[in-house]
Amino acid sequence: MQAFRMNSGSSLLSAGVLALVALVSSGCNKLESRDNLNKGVNAFKAGQYTAAADAFKTAIDLDPDLPVARLYLATAYLQQYVPGSDTPENKRNADAAQEQFNKVLSDPKSTDANRLISTQSLASLYYNMKDFPKAEEWNKKILQLDPKNKEAFYVLGVIAWTDFVAPDREARSSQGLSPEAPGPLAAAPKAKKGKDVKDVKGELKAKYWDSLTAGIEAEKKALAIDPEYENAMSYMNLLVRFRADLRDTKDEYEVDKKEADDWVQKSLQTTKMKAARKSKSAEQTP
């Protein structure tokens, strides 16, 4: 019976030692993880994004419960992505950034701020990849998290115009109109017996009118948040001007053209006003 007691006590002691070792090891891992996190941040600030990513990966391996390290890792991959490049390495960086940002979003420990940063980053990445349907989807997700985000509204307007500009210019060319020539696009001529007539304008209107109108509304919302947002003013000009090509009459086209011209003037006036304000502020600074 005595021997049994000795063995039992020895087992309990061993279990306690192992638990203590595990606790100390865990504490050491967390310290080492934060050390790698700091190394990664310093490398990131120095523009050494590959080294930063390696340090952040090590930090995550040592302490998976460090959500900020994953956000930094995703951002390090994003910084290495070059818009317009089709190299395998560039695609790997884009894929890795998407994977890590999505892990941040799926982590219940992520803060609202980190979720917003991840959503904004994915929206930006898809836009730079020219995946406009995805960019539109993710900018709308930004607005679910931050309804007063003027940049998301602005980008939605930019996407609407970008989708339309090439088809509009192609339609103009098919009708012998230069990009600078006054519109609107001509309606389809009456079909001659036995011949089909392509309704270029009708097809464009059916496909793009609603998205252009939504883009205009998005820019208006951006301007409601920031009435001095020159970029939104610039795209109000472009959206209204290009949508005018789909108007039914010359008079309607001219009304839109005047509104577009007014937005150009508002943008110029706002730019001058901001410059004057900045100059005055600099003069008053001791």
C-alpha cells in the first residue's frame, strides 16, 4: 500500500511538472511571438515586406491567438502586390493577401476595426485587380460596417463609369461620333423590309442606365458626407456626361451636359478654396 502511495504521488508530481513546463513554454512562445511581431513591424516600416511577412508568419506559428499579427501579414502580402502584373509571384501575393484577410474576418476574436480594415483592403485589392464585380461587392460590405464611408461610395461611382466608358466609345465610333462630338447616341433607324437593325443605343440603355444612375446616387451620398470631396465631383461630371448619351432627345442631353459642366466648375472652385485655406493656415502658423 505504501509503494502504491509513492508511485501515485510520483505520477502527480510528474503531471504537475509537465503542466508547469507547458505553461512556461507557452509563455516563452508568446514572448517570442511578440518579438517577431515587433521585428515584422520594423521591417514593414522599412519597406522590407518579404522579411516582414516572414516575421509575421513566425509570430502566428508561435501564438495563433494573436489576431493583429495575421492582419499585419495580410497587409504585408498586399503591399507586395503590383497592379497590372501577371507574374506567378504577383498572383501568389494576391491570393495570400485574400486568404489572410478572410481569416481575420472569420476570426471571432477580431475587432470591428480590424474587420473594417480587412474589408477595405479586399475591396482595394479587387479594384486593383480590375475584378470590378468583386470590388463593388466588397465596397458595399464596407458600407455595411461603416455607412458614412465616403471613399466606398466614391469607388462605387467610379466602377459604374468604368464599366460604361468603353462600350459608350465603341457605340459612338459605330455611329461616326468622336469622343468629343455632342450626343446623344442616335436611336435605331427604322428597319427596312427583310432586314434586322441593331439598336445600339437601346441595348446600352437596357444594360447600363440603372448602374450609371446608381453610380450617380453613390457620388451624391459621398458628397453628402463631405461636400468638399473633389473626386466625387469629378465623377459626378463623368457619370452625368456619359449617361447623357443615352437620353432620348437633344434637349435632355443638353440639360445633362450643363449639369456635368457645373460639376467641373464646382470641383475647380473647391480645389482653389482648399488651397487658399491651406495657404492662410500656413501663414498663421508661427
